[in-house]
Amino acid sequence: MSDLFALFSLRRKGLSATRWYAGLLAVLVGLVLGGPAHAQIIDDSTKVLYGPLTTRIIRERDVLRDLTEGQTVDTTLTTFHNLRYWLPDSSFYQDLGNLGTASRRLLWQMPTQIGARLGRNAFDRYAPNPANIPYYDTRSPFTYFRYLQSNLGEQIFELTHSRSFKKLANVGITYNRVASNKVLASTPRQGMVRHSTIMLFGRYQSEDERYHLLANYLITRHEAVEQGGIKPQPGDPTRNLPRDSTLRQLFDYQREEVWLSQALSRDNRDDVHLTQTYRLLSKGLTAYHTLDYNRQRVRYDDDAIPYDNAGNILYYPRALANRQTRYDSTATGDSTTYRQLDNTVGVLGHTDAVDYRLYGRYRNARLASRSMVNEDESEQTGARTLNQVFLGGTAAFRYRQFAIETAGEYKLADEYWVRASATLGPLTAEISSISYAPTLTQQQLSGNHYAWDHVTEGNTFRNTKANQLLVRAEQKLGSQHIWAEGAIVDLTDLVFYNEAAVPEQLQEARRLFIGRLRHHVRLGKFRADHEATLTGGGDQPGLRIPALVANSRIAYQGYLFKKALFGQVGLETYFQSRWRPYDYSPSTQQFYVQNTFTSRSYPLMDVFVSGDIKAVTFFLKLAYLNQGLYRNGYFATPYYTGNPRSFQFGLRWNFFD
């Protein structure tokens, strides 16, 4: 592994891409072939002993239910070609049109977090959650490698190596890199996003399996160039060029002009996470402890604030009456550091019919903000310390086709969330409720372009309340699998970012009607997967949700070359209906509602070929196949175009010995 880190060091120092990839291949070959001579163990019948069935994945959520057997490694082709599933969160997102840019969840999702929260979530999609990472139980050294590349410069690389010490312990390391190049106002190979994550993880269990320990340390660094969106240009009568008067004229991609030329967002995170359990009385009573520390430091810099010829600031603050900066008129340097330490202690139990968990949590949170005043000086613009106590638990009961589950958490003495569900056969009914305070960023901010204060008495926000009633039906009918869901959501005192990009609280209640349908069918060698979400009430003051979001995948699959290759060829289509998308404020890293820009409905069609040869999985894909058939592009966010047609390929390789 030292060779691997040396290789990445050389890449950062400017080693050419060709030599770097050649070196990477050499390191990978060394990992597989450079070990002891018994790397590939066979039995008397010359069959390989190690494979997907001898490598198990164990997650914290299972250990906290006293389930430690783990699951087998995923080797399916179904979603391998879809970029969403290469990221830690595969939900539908609105972004700035390119991999690694600021993003937010597109569809409604019931919140479950209460207490102190920073509220800088624009890059959460790319950062692993320490509570959800996989741990391994392997009979042999296990190495996992994946690589994705597109001709537009999008790139995802991940390498994991894990090794067990008998049955008692396992340690491993993961390196993940995400990168993309500019598509708007750029020359070829001009970088836009750089993301890297180094993850150290380990698992231990005692010989009698009464004690279990899971621990990880994550270092995440994310940098994204901020362009501010397309800047429509006036016409040039000398060249007979018209003004960019319609959105259809803004799909020249590299030849367009943007608002910002030297702006950069950084989101750096460090996480330490540890969970340990000790079985007191069989599986009926187990004590556990979780320690979670995270530090998030976000920074926004712009070394070339745009002005017009009259000296008026351009693009920036709609919130300031004089349209001027607050600290430095030539450059912006706003930074915020948030530290949070959680200690959770509780008991849990698991039987064939009953699960339960009861816990208490203590949280210490610290927030500090600074803004650059000039090149040599910065000023502290805010500092807060919070100490909070939580009580919570879960309980579940199962009997044949009947099940009841409850969960909840209460923060002393003003926030809570609770959820309860009942299942009978294919039918499930669920009710949930939450009351949560605004994020720390919504409560207070002081930067070079924006400032607000909702902490001072008399100007504070009330808690936002959400109540949801959900009914779900799931049924298999022969070769078909149907999953349908309907929900009603009531929102009260919603806090959002208004058209001036500053937080505001709604005085009126909002109601959403949500319907979801998923359908999967296999007919011989053909398979089809469809899903659609309908949202009613999503276009109201303070809310922006498309009325329809759908995804459809149709594929033909089978074996080739005497079953040496299992392949799949298919067409995947994503559809999003007409809506008014959130705009984006880079200096605060927040999405906000706007009423002047409408993104028309559009389909995105991808054709792909994927295959599986023993431990190697690959795909080839032509993304946005239908570009130019109806329109020459689409907008992911106001004046941020989605990527044009591109060719993508990916490779995944599991080494089990």
C-alpha cells in the first residue's frame, strides 16, 4: 500500500496521466500477484475456494441489531452503469450540471435529524457517512477496484484493500477520487472539481463473540470551481449576431461566458467514528457505546469580484441595498468551521420476534466563522457553543406476516422525531412526525456578501414541523414485482431561502401529495425496471419539487462464449417535468427559490452495454443519446446547463485472494 500512496503523491506533483495510469496498473498487479505463493488457494478438485461467498460485508446498523453474519459482496450488473449509484447517496438530485458540483435532493424526504446542524449540505452527496461504511469479514485478502471515465473529464476512482486476522479482526483502507472538468466557458481539460477521500477502517470481535468493535477514520477533501452560471451576452451588430434573448441560445457550452472567473468552494471534513457492543445476557440484552466526532470546514474564495464600468458589483448580493461588499471590495474569503462530538450510550436486544434499542446521547458543538478584511487580515464574524442531550429508542415486533415498528428521538426540551409503522402481508401503513430547529447557518451568518441574524431574541425562527401519513403496498405477481406508495405531508413554519437568497419562515402551512410507483418484470432474457414519483403541491411559495420524476430501464441479458461472459444491453431514460428549479448562491452554498426561470420538461436517454467476466464487471455507455432530437440541451439549475452527449465507460474488479 506504500507504493499506492507514493503513486498518488506523484500524481499531485504533476506526473503525466499516461505514466500515472501505467504505474497504477503496476501497483494493482502487484497487489494481486506480488503476495505469497499461496495467493490463489484451490482444493483437490482444483476449484477456487475464495470468491464472493467467502467475503462478507458487515454494517453498523446490523451490529446494532445484534446481527453480525453480514451479507455477500454485490456483483450485480443492474445499476452499475448509472452514475447515481457510484456515489454514497443514490437519491435523485438537482445539481449544477456536472459531477462533483453543489447539489440538493430533488424529491421530498422526511427529515430525521434534530439538534445542532451546520446546514452546509451542498457537497454531502460526495462524502461517505461514517455510520454507513462497509466492514469486511474475509477468508482471504480482499481488494476492490472501480474506475469510471467519460470523454468530458468526469472521473471516479476507488481502491479498497481489506485483510482479516483469523475470525477476530479485519482492517482495511479505501481511497476514493472524484474529478470533473469544466464544460461551460472552458478550454479542454480545464479542471472543475477535485475530491478525495481516505478511509481507514477496522473491525474486532472477541472469541466468544460477545464483544464487537467497529471503528473508522475518514479524511474528505472537496474543491469545486464556482462559475455562477451562464452570463447571457448582448448582440454584436458588426457580426450580425443577435442578443441571447432566449434560453435556446445558451447551449454553446465551452463558448458561453460565465459570471465568475476565480471563485472556489472548499468543503473539508474529518470524521472519527467508533461503535462497540458487549452482550450481557445472550442476545436479549447488549450494552453499546458510539462515539462520533466530525469537523467540517467550508470556505468560499473569489479573487475577482465582478463589477460593471460604473463600479457597481455584479452577480452578488441581492440582499444588500447598496449592492456592495461588507468587508473586502476586491476579494472574498469567507470560512466556517464546525466541530461536533456525540457520545451515545444505550442497551439493545434482538430475538426472532422482538428488536429494541434505548439510548441517551450528549452532543457538544462549536461553530466559528471568519471573513477576510484584506490580504493580510481576517475578522471573526461569529462563534457559538452548544451542549445538547437526546433520548431515543426503537422497538419492533414480528409475528408471521404481521409486524410493528416504532422509533423516535427527543432533544431536551424542544425538538423531537417519531415514526411508527404496521405491516400486514403486502400492506404497510406509517405515520411520522418531526419538530426541528433551523440549521445554524439559517439562524446566523455574516460574510462578505450576505448577513442575517435570527438568534437575537425577538427575531428567532420557530421550529419547523412536518407530519406524514404513508401507505405502501408491495406484491410479487409471477415474474413481476410491483411497489406502490402514497403519502400526505403537512408542513408548518418551513424555513427556506427566499428570492434574495436569505432565510425566511413561511407563515402558512403547506401540504404535499406524493405517489410513487416501481415496477420490475423479467420475461425470458428481457428485464424492465420502472419508477415514477408524482408530487402535488410542490410548486408553492417556499417549495420547488417537480410534478413528475421518472426513470425507466429496459435491457436484454444473457450468456456469451460458452457462459464465460454474462452481458446486458439496454436503454435507460430519465424524465423530469417542467418546473421552476432552485437557484444557487455559491458564497453561502445554499439553494434558494426563484420565480423568473422555468426549466422545461426533458428526457435523458442513455444506451449501455455491460458485462461480467468472473470477478470483472464493465460497462460502455452513450449518455444523453437524444441530444439535438428535440432540444440541444437542458438546464439542471437556472443558467447551469446539464452536460452534453458523452461517452462513458467503467470497470469494477474484485480480487478475492
